[in-house]
Amino acid sequence: MLTDAEWTRVVRYVFGECAPADRDREAAWVDAEPERRATADELLAFRAAAPGPAPEWNQDRAWTRLRKSVGLDARAARSARPAWRTAAVVVVMVVVVLGGAYSLWNSRRTPAMRQLATTRSQRMTLALGEGTTITLGPATVLTYPVEFPASSRTVELQGVAYFVVRHDAQHPLVVRTPRAVTEDVGTTFVVRDYAADPGPRISVVEGEVALADRRRSTAVPMRLSHGQVGTIAPAGTVTVLPGADVAADAAWARGELVFRDRPLREALLDLDRWFDIDITLADASLGELRVTTSFRDESATDALDAIAAALRLRYEQHGRAIVFSRQRSAHGS
């Protein structure tokens, strides 16, 4: 059975959400596994059978179709709709767009779940009906219930998100990532868990959270309070990172990318997602260089120029591909 992330990727491929330059690579990825190929073929058949032109990815129309398909009343649909929009944000709503596609989605997972995904260089904010807001960072997938059951409030996250939680002591919000379980205790916090990260990172802006290792059923949660940043070691130990900068960890949610003494190899991954580019290092040892800088309205070129100048590096760019290397000496060596 496909994972949520695989399903999202197949849907984006079928409905043309991947960049033209990535189309061949995505097609090869789909063809590499029989279940991906079969899922893509089913979606293509539904798309071909739909009357009229191919569907447009319009958020308002998607919500209207979703409401009609699953029987939501207008008030529930409005309360679930994201409250924040900008023209620069494109929301990949891997829920329902066509009746047939919804039937296929519905047959593969619990009908009461929704999934939202942002692509690289995109952010969005979701307002849940119970008063909580969640801002998704670039290249992030969030899975959450259409309506929270009476017994719990649990969401699944891959990537990074900023949570402002309406606390309910009887029904705390629980955020599950591939490696961590974070439970709010009256809180504003950031949860980050990208597959490429060395470990999950939870930054508490206000209040408290309880953090535990998801991979160990007997893990005992550890409390993190305002100003603390926690991570989970491979052995499952929750560690508070000394000297961590919570404000820097949360800055992306207000449109600013901030690095405070970050290894270059980690900073470049964030730049990749922020500007939708692909940066590599000609010499892996360059990844140990430390970066302290911030970007708000700068272009990708401005950001690359600033990092190159600060670290005395140079870079070559071919389309979206950038390679950093050491500066040549005056003798050309």
C-alpha cells in the first residue's frame, strides 16, 4: 500500500503539479514500482473519463467539490478552509478534486482524513475549526481529520510546521512525525522532521510540549518549556539543545529564513526548499563551514551571492542546479 507521501507524489505527477523539468524523473519514479504505476493509471483513467477539460487546481472549487462529495455543510466547509492566502501560495490539496479520484482515495484510506501538501518555495496556513492554526513550511505534508473525534486531536506531519494551539487539557493536540510525538501543553511551537535532517527538532515559542520518540512504544515523554529546543537522538533519548535560537527556528513562518551558526550542508537544504533550487558542494568538506545570516525579500541569486562572499566560495549555476566550490587562488590552482 502506498504511503501518504507516495500517494501525494503520484497525484501531483498525474495532475501536472510537478515542474516540467522534473517530469521525466517523476515518470521514472512512478514506473519503478508496480503499485505506483497502477495507481497512476487509475487516476489517469478517472481524469480522462471526466467531462470537459482537465481540472484546474483552484482552491475554492476544490473545497466546493469536497463539500458536495462528503456531505459537509457550508459552515463546516468554511471553518475547515485555510484562512491565510497570498498570490504566491499554491496549495496542493490531495483530497478530492474529481468524484472518481475521491472514490479511489476513499478506498485507500479513512474517508474522514484530509491531506495538504506544499511544494518547495511554498507556505500556507490552515485554520482548524476548533481554533488552532497550523502554518506549513516548504515541502511539507500534513494529514488531519475532517473532524476531530471526541477522544483525541492528532495530526501527522512530514516536513516543518508552526503550531498555534487552542489548548484543551482533556484533548491535547498531538503531532506525530516519522520520528517524534509532540503533545501540546498550552502552546505555540515549531515541529520539524524532514527525512534529510539528522533528527526531529521541536522549538517551543510559548508554553510547553511533551516530546517522545515515536519509534519506541515505551518512550517516556520529556517536557520542553518556553525557549527550549529539543531533538531525539538515534538511541531515542530526548535532548535539549543548549544555546538554540527559538526565534530563528520560527522565523520562516513570518517569511524570513534565518541561520544561526548552522553547518553549510544543512543551510543549503533549507535554501533548496525556500527557493526551489538544487545546491551541491564540489567538496563535501565545505559542508562543515558555519553560516550565520538571514534572508527575507532577497532573490535566490542575492542569497547565493551573500553566502559565497561570506564563506569565500564561488558557485556555478545551470538553471536550477548550483554547485559551490572553493575560490581559485590568484595562481589559478
